Amino acid sequence: MASPSKRVSGRVQKRKIFADEIESTPTKEPALAISPAAKDPVKRRKCDNAACRGNWPICFACASEKCCGRGYTSRWYHVSPAEHFCNECFEFFYRSHKEGYSTYAAWKTVWSTYGTTEASIRVYMADNLLPYWAQCNKCQKWRQISGDTTPVADFFRLYTCGTSASGIKRVDLIREKMLLRFMSCTTYMKSSPAWPFLTAYFPDKLGMSPTDYEVFSETKSPVFHPYLHPFSSYDEPEVAGSVPPDRMDSEEMAEFSEMCSFIPMYLAIRNICITLWNLNYKEWLTKEKCAPHIICRGICRVYYIGMLDRFLQYLTHRRLINYGLLSFPSHVSWKPCVADKEVSVIVVGAGIAGLSAARELLQRGIRVKVLEARDNTGGRIQEDNTMGVCVGRGAQMISGCTNNPIAIMCLQAGIPVKEMSEKCNLFMEDGSPVPEDMDRRMDFHFNAILDTIAEWRKNKELSQDISLLSKFKEMHQQFLDESQLTFTQDEETLLNFYIGNLEYACGSSLKSLSSKNWDQNEEYPQFSGGNIFLPKGFAKILLSLSNGMDIEYNKQVSEISYDGDSCRICTVNGKTYEANKVIVTVPLGVLKNEDIAFSPSLPEWKTAAIRSLGSGTVEKVVMRFESPFWREKTQHADIFGHVPSENSKRDFTVFYDLSKVEGVYVLMTHLTVDCVESFRQKTDDDIVATCVDLLKSLFPDQTVSKPSQYIVTRWCCDKFARMSYSYIPVGVSGEAYDHIEQELDDKLYFAGEATNRKYPQSVLGAYLSGLREAQKINNSVGD
Ligand SMILES: Cc1cc2nc3c(=O)[nH]c(=O)nc-3n(C[C@H](O)[C@H](O)[C@H](O)COP(=O)(O)OP(=O)(O)OC[C@H]3O[C@@H](n4cnc5c(N)ncnc54)[C@H](O)[C@@H]3O)c2cc1C
């Protein structure tokens, strides 16, 4: 883009006269304080705009010596019902022989270089001469500010008017919702904090003044934390947690219908709120923090500031701001609480889903009690520190950290995170390294086959579904037949690694997974970014979520009746509780096993969904060794992999180096338990011995001694889990998640990983499901 020769301030000397008049008499509402003479229809003129509901106009511009001020002009130019400029001032800029023309022309060059909207005199006036309005921090009254320079945020933050004058009547007119409808010209935001992040867009399309362009181009821009990416680019696919900065979606249009004809202004305010919070995600964004950054000329600022609470409430509700571990501050001007009725809720299970639901309800002023079968919180997040490092027996990783509320909670709580490197050296079972180019080639082939399956399934019925393993083999063979290529034995064997790795991710053998729907959640925007590992686990998050919560431990719920006015909850040790509503967050495995009796029984569509969805069985094996015998060969990478030689045995495919402290050498690996019964029969010693034998063959030149300590998890046998995480078996669709989620009789609600169709199998999905059910209850009691 060509750069105009100089920045334009729109400064006009003569303007001072009238501006001073206004400033020195802030008490007077000039348009309303009209002398009897001024009311003379010859001396005064009304605005020609039929819809203008303002009183006798006055000229805000005062640019020309001939400015009519509050007197007669041949034509009023309407900006808003409270803001007009006279024909004399119009001519002052418009006519090429007039004094103001060169200033206007220079401004016009800038505007049309960086903006898309018409650079008219009206827009010029709104961008340069309309007075600013500020709310006095002492008396709360709105005052008109004179002066040509754009005030900075600190000015608005600290502004006091220093007068006891009464409020200006025009302000009341403007506060009405109708204001926008009667504005003939938008006044764009100045110095928007969102600007540096949105330079790829035309500023005026986003409600920002194009005349800011050069100022910002010269300023050092702030940056978001690498895990925060609140604005999606116009050329990238939709990702979770990001909004397109240049569009209002249908939900926003429904919520802010009055702004649909003023989309740039909606976007300007929304983008400012989102930017401010993302720059300071450890604090709650309040109206007080936000308002000083809403900087625009004209009385519409009064209107925008009046709307801020609605914006903040809405964006908070959509979890675009103020999410994670933040609590509603007591002084926040809007309250999330709608529970004026006495409502009590019992949450069954203190895993992440139960804790997030309970916390959200508590914040809304609803009475909550959590009943947990174990003697601790976390459920499938259980950590063991006996080896000298934190070992997550269940979850210890976050996939897709960008905008991910769990990752953001880690940042808020100061939990250390480690980005997982992509580097993963692979070794065949005899210890020979897999050449990198072979790994790359076969990895590409593996993913290409999955893409082909994704194409194949597009027009397939559920009845045509077959297992992902069968489909993979079929497509692989088809590829070989059609391409006439052959793979070496090693290359074929290498596929076992990718399959094994996918089995870990899916929580099931590919033999059981649906080729049609195994990754159905990918239909929805997912969180992008790399994977992060939590070397110190989730403990701080669990602690923070459960802070101040009424949790009863060792309370295994055995019965829930939800047919009366309230719900009755019984535990195996004979305790009974009553509540208006219950949120069940127990794992799918517990529901499948019918460990809780419901009265009335759950409807057939729900039990069918519970039966049909798969409860995966992934277990971890963690071993502490005397020496880091693997490090030299793996080049100190965080991960290394093993290529199983047998197609049917794909255990221990990936090893994670959890060692952090010198002298503490820990490896973690996993197995996908195909047959739970045979797994039950194996002792931990047997499992560890098999794993150590494998390590000996992978590292034949090293001495691999028996681990000094080990952990073998038994999630599939744990009676409060009975699974690792859910998966979609052959012939099942993502609808099963929706059915399990569905509440019953407005009394019995369900949350947990296996109720989240968009983000299943994860801590994230479980957490969000808890918030979702709390929101449902909140809505139902608010009605
Ligand atoms: C080995 C393994 C590795 C994993 N790795 C990851 C990972 O790296 N990243 C990731 O995001 N996810 C991972 N997950 C999945 C993740 O742990 C779960 O999705 C998530 O923790 C589930 O949370 P939840 O609240 O839905 O269920 P849970 O955490 O299981 O909570 C349910 C709670 O209900 C309690 N309960 C059960 N029955 C009763 C009853 N009758 N009465 C009262 N209380 C009861 C349980 O004790 C438990 O506390 C892993 C899981 C496993 C097993």
C-alpha cells in the first residue's frame, strides 16, 4: 500500500472558539438552552432529517469563521440526533478554495488508502471534529470534551469533571436503544487495542478508524501468549476458541440484533473486549477495565459504554473471555447468578466434570454438594509422586493447547507445562533404528490411507460400517494393487507402530473402532496447537476448582430416584440425600455396569446409547530405572517408539521419558488392553517383565536392569472407572454421546467425558461438559 506523505490530525484552528464555549459551560445543554430570539424560525432551522429526534441543532464543528453555531444555516448535516454540523463548516472543508480543504484532502488520502468506506465530509467530521465524551469518575455524569487530540485510555480512566453541574440532557436521549438507527454516520474507534492484531484487515470494516493506521504501524505491538489465538485469520479453517474478527455469527446477531446494521461497531467493541482479556488472561475483565479503551468521537460513546456489561456478560457466557480458573469478582457490575429460588444440586463424582459443574453452580449462587466414591478428587486424573517425579496414572497431557481452557488454567495457576517435541526416534524390535526417511514415507502413507477412508465413508450408511482395521487393510491393499508399488517387510512392519499409536489415542484396538465415525469429533472445530505435557500434573487445577466446595468422600452412590418433586440419592453405606437436581458424572464404564440404579429406569434410548458407546481400556506402565540407558541412543528425545513385529501385539509402542531430576530416571509406556480378562490374570510383575524384555531387545548394547519401582495401572478393573476413555465402535455414531448427555425430567443431568460429542475422551471434554450442565441448570432455574 502506498503511504501518504503525512499523518493528518484534522486540526482546525477556528474550532477552538466554540469548543471553549462548550467546555467552559458544561452545565449548559446548548441545544436546549435557546434564547427566545433564537427560537425565531427565521434565525433557527431544524434538521431536515425527518427521523431526527434532536432539538434545535447546533454545529459541533465550529470550523469556519462563518459557522452558524446555534443559529441559522441553510442546511444541517445530521450525524446523530444530538450531533449536527452546519453548511458553512461543510463548505469550509469541501470547497477547494477554502482554508480547510487541504486538511480534508490529506485526511481523505489516508482514509481511502487504508479504508474501504467513502471518505465523505460527514465521515471526516465524525473522525476529526466530533467532540469526545467522558464519564466523570466522581459524579458519574457524562461531559463533552473539547480539544483536537485523541485522549488516551488513561485520560478516560482518570477523568473527573471538577464541576457540580447537572447532567447533559442529550445523554439521556442517546442512551436509548434507538440511537444507532438514527445515526447517519459511524464514528470509528481510535487507538483500539485490537488494532495491532488485525492489521491484515481493512480497519473500517472492523469499526476502527483508518487514520490510526500509521500511528500503529510505528508502535511496538503487544503480543498474546503463544497459547492464545483469539482471532482466526480469514484464510485459516475455523478453530475452537477463535472468532473471525470481521464477522458476527448467527448467535451474536440474535443477541445483538440492534447492532446488525452497525456490524463494524459491534465488531470493534467485541474485538476490544477479547483483545484486552487475552492480553491479561489472569484477571477478570470488567467494565471498568474495558471502558477507557472504547475511544471514539461522538456521543455514541455514551451508548457503547452503556452496552459494555452486555458485551462482557455475553462474551463470558461464550467463554471467549473470563474463562478458566477466574472467579466472578464481587464488584463486577453484572451477576451471573439467576438463582433467586432456593435450588440445591447434588453432583455425583468429583472428577474434572463434576468439579467444573459444581464450581460453576456455586458461582451462580446455587447450593451444591459433591458425592465422590473415592477418597480424593480427580477421578481419571490421579497422580503418583512416589517415584520422585509426578506420574499421571491417567491424564497428563493436553492435546491442542491453543485457546484450550485447560491449558489456560495451567497458565493461570502457574502450572509448568512442557511442549512435546515432534521428534520420536523409532526402533525395530531388534533395536535397529528406523531410517528417518522410511518413517516419514510410511507416516505419510498411513495418513493418506486414513484420508482415503474419510473420503470413502462420506456417502456410507451406518449399516455399511466396518472396523477401522479391516478398512485400513483393504485400502492399503487397494493402494498397492493400483499403484503397483511394493513396500519392504520393514516398511510393512512399521505400519504396526502407527496403528498402535492410534489405538492409544482412541482408547481401543482398531479392530473395534468404527471406520465411519471413529473421529466424528473432527467435524467440529477442534483446539489447534501442539500437545503439552504437565510435568507436575493437574493437582493445582483440581485444588483450585474444588476450593470452598462441599465434597463428601467415600460416598459411592448406588441409587438415584428422580420421580418425585425432588431427587433422592442413596449411597452404598446407607446415607440418603435430597436435592432438586442431580448431575451424574460417573464414567461410562460405571453406567454400563449399572452400578447406579435409577428410578424410574433410564429410558431405552439412553441405555441403548450407554451400551453402544465403547469404553476404552488403555493402561499405563511406568518404571523407574537406575540409569537412563536409553538416552544416548534416543538422543535425549522426550519420546521414542518401538515398532511391534507382530500385527496382533501392538503394546508399548511409545515410551515417554518422564525424568526431570538428576538421578531419577523414569519411563512411561502404555498398552491397549484388547482382552480385559487376560489382562486381569497377568500380574504387574509379568507385565513389567515383558516390557523390560522388550527394552533389552531395543537397547542390546546397554545394561537394562530391573526397574527399582514401577506402576501398572488397572483402570479397566477400577470399580469407579471401569475404563480409560470412550470410543466409537463399529455401527455406532456420535449421536450416542448426545443421548448420554440428554437430561431427564429437568432433574437428572449427565456430564463427563463420554457426554461430550465435540471433545470426547479428554480432560477438556469432561471439563466443558460440567460447565454445560451447570449452564443448563442455571437456565432452567432462571426461567
Ligand atoms: C490411562 C489414561 C490416560 C489418559 N490420558 C489423557 C490425557 O493425556 N489427556 C486427556 O485429556 N485425557 C486423558 N485421559 C482421559 C481423561 O482422564 C478423562 O477423559 C477425564 O479425566 C474424565 O473426567 P470425568 O470427570 O468425565 O470422569 P472421571 O475423572 O472418571 O470422574 C468420575 C468420578 O466419579 C466417581 N465415581 C464413580 N462411580 C461413582 C459412584 N457410584 N458414586 C460416586 N462417585 C463415583 C469416580 O471416582 C470419579 O472421581 C486419560 C485417561 C486414562 C485412563
